[in-house]
Amino acid sequence: MQRKKPMQKDLRSFIKQLELQGPDEWIRIKKKVSPKYEATTILFKLEGQAKYPAVYFEQLDGFSIPAIANVHATRKRLALALDVEEGELVEEYKKRENARISPESVRGGPVKEVIHVGTDVDLNRLPLFTHFDINTAPYITAGIVVARDPLSQVRNLSFNRGMLVGKNRLHMHLAPGMHLSRCYRNAEERDEPLEIAIILGVHPAFSIGALALVPFDVDEYDIIGGMLREPVPLVKCETVALEVPVNAEIVLEGKILPHVREDEGPFGEYSGHSVGVDKHHVVEITAITQRQSPIYQDVFTGHSEHRLMGAIPRESAIFKAVKAVAPGTRAVHMPVSGCCRFHCYISLDKRSEGEVRNAVFAVLAADLYLKLVVVVDSDIDVYNEREVLWAMANRFQADRDILVIPNCQGSEVDPSAKKGGITTKMAIDATQKGKELPKRLRVPPEVAERVKLEDYIE
């Protein structure tokens, strides 16, 4: 008897998992909501109550397509996507990043159920969200761009925002120094457009795999396959020489035009501030393929989802870098309080006082956006900010334990930085110095293990 092939992991399979999690992780809104400001207002108000569920909007005013947002907003949910406990998330990510699985080609499937080409292409059919009062147009925020480098022919995937400016036209920001910018530059130097496809609506393991910080010569579909623990089934595009996941909800095919820049912005960035108008790249959409009844996916920009989804790949990359110079490194955490970009906490078993600075320099070299690094001992839980602050209160002296490095390259999104993202970076050594500090207060481990609160408190 032939075994039934297991269901591929996609956005819909993850939604089924979420529906079992309860209101902390999943909310379905049946009332009609406008994608202009109203949907974002609901997300704002939930976050104001320290609630971060994925939100499914059944009815969006003016559109026949439902939408889901905030899928990546908690570590618990990202751990669920990798089928592990929350505390195992980064370690599992590191393992899967190295356990690559090549994609497989298929002939057709869900994302080919409806095909629009030529004059039938109309982005206005999609319920793009207008998030904030500073926005002058709706944005694609959950779009994963796949491109093939014209020189190496290696495929790259990355998140890039897209501003709606016409029925078949987007203005897109390509982050300087990132792989998509390199692919585009290699095409533009040949006076050629760069063919792309924008993937919308995928499993969150696919999303965080697309954010992996890997070398330029790595096909990122292989990384995503490792995250999903199964090959990504790919189907050929209609109008560009690329392949896209057949289980996506929607795919936009097109090209980034060479030597053309037009106004893009303002946009709400991960810092929680807006970035202004600037000249950015222009995308011409040549086809839209989709499921018969697709689900549109949005990322709640400037808030926990936007920040957290990129933190896990960064924590993995930073851990590898700092572990190479400080073998006693135990954990790396980029807290939401630091926008998951600007602050980093490191715990380690140090072998010498100088090892702390070695770790700091490795961390800062691994991620240029960082501007504060706090190093603590391994008895401190870096995922618990109260413990990190406790270590700073008890193991840190400002005249001895601060390192300040001015005039460094940082993030252009940092509103406190100078022009071009020039910033001052700081490191705090909050590790215990010598043997002079008293021991922390604890109960015996065997008692802590034995006593369960639920046995004593009704």
C-alpha cells in the first residue's frame, strides 16, 4: 500500500495550527474592516494591551480577499513554526540553517489556479494595507522578493517593501549592501532589468528562512527547505525566468527597471519612526498568479512582528561570530526593547577579562546596525531583561566597564544617528569581576524542581 504524502507546510497549514492555540496566538475578526488605518488600529490596540496574536481579517472593505497580519509577532509562534519549545528556537534555527534541503520542481499547483498577465494585471485588486498617517500610498510589507544574480545565477530571497503607485507599478527600497542590491547592480551594469517575483503568503518557517544571513553564493531555497524540513516545491513563472513556491497564496512577477529611480516613502520602519521620501527603484509587474481564493499576508511594520522576525536569523549569525572568539558563549538575544536591531545581550563563561572585549568586537563586526552590547555571565538569562538589568546594577561600574566607539557605521533608520547612519557604539561589561562579589540568593535546585506552584495555589 502506497503511503500518503504528508501535507506540505504553507500558510494555510500554519493557520490550522494557530486555530488550536487560543486568543493569545490567534484572533479571527468577522466584522468588515478597512485596510486603510483600521486594520492597523486593531493591531495597535492589541499591542497596547501586551497582546500579539496573529489576526485574520475575514472581510476587508472594498475587497473580496481576506488578510492575515502579525503572524511573526511572538517567539512562541516562531517556535511553533519550527515545532520546538520557545527556549529551543535559536538553537533549532542554527541547526536547520546548516541542514539544507534542495527544492524540487513541479508542473503546477495552487498558486497557478488564477493567472493575470498583460493588461489584466491590476495590483488594486489586492488589499494592500495603509498602516500609518504618514503613508501616502498602500504598501506591500510581507513580500519576499526572489531574484537570480545575472553573474552567478544563484537565487536570492529577501523581504523588501513595495509602495503602490499604479496598477502594475511599485516603488521598492533595496537596502544598500544587501544581496538583492548586488543582484540589481550586476544587472544594471549590463543595462538590463532585474527579473523578480514577489511571494506573498507563506509558512513562517519559510519567512525566517528567507531572512537567513548566509553568503551570497548560497541558494536560499536550500536554506528554506532546511527550515521546513522538506523540499520547497517550485513552479516556473509565467513571464520571468524564475521559480516560485507552488503553495504560496499570491505571486507578483516583474522586473526592476535599470537606471530609473522615483520617489518612495514615507514608510514606518522597525525603529517605530517614519523614514522620509527618497529616490528608490521602480518595479513593473508583468503577471499576477494566485490561488482561486487567496489569503493576503501583511507584516505589521514598525512593531513587534516587523522587529522579531528578523531577530532570530541575526541572533543565529551573531552567536556563530562571537562563539568563534569566545568559546564560552552561551546565548545571544536581541531584545524587542532595542527594536531587535540596536541592542544585543550576550551571556558567556569567560576565561579571562579580555575575552569580554573580544566578544564585543566580534558582535559589532557581525551586525553593523548594533549600537549597544551588554555582556553578562552565564548565570544571567539574557531573554529576561530584568536579569540583565540586575547584572548591570550589581556587576557594573561605569568608569571601569564601558567601552565607547564613536563615528561608526550604523543604521540609517536610527533616528538618533548622524547623516548616513553614523553612530556611536557602546559596550557594557556586566560580568562579575574577580571573586569579590557575594553569591546570588537561590533555593537548592532539587527543591526548586520539586515544588510546583499549581500544587499549592488554586
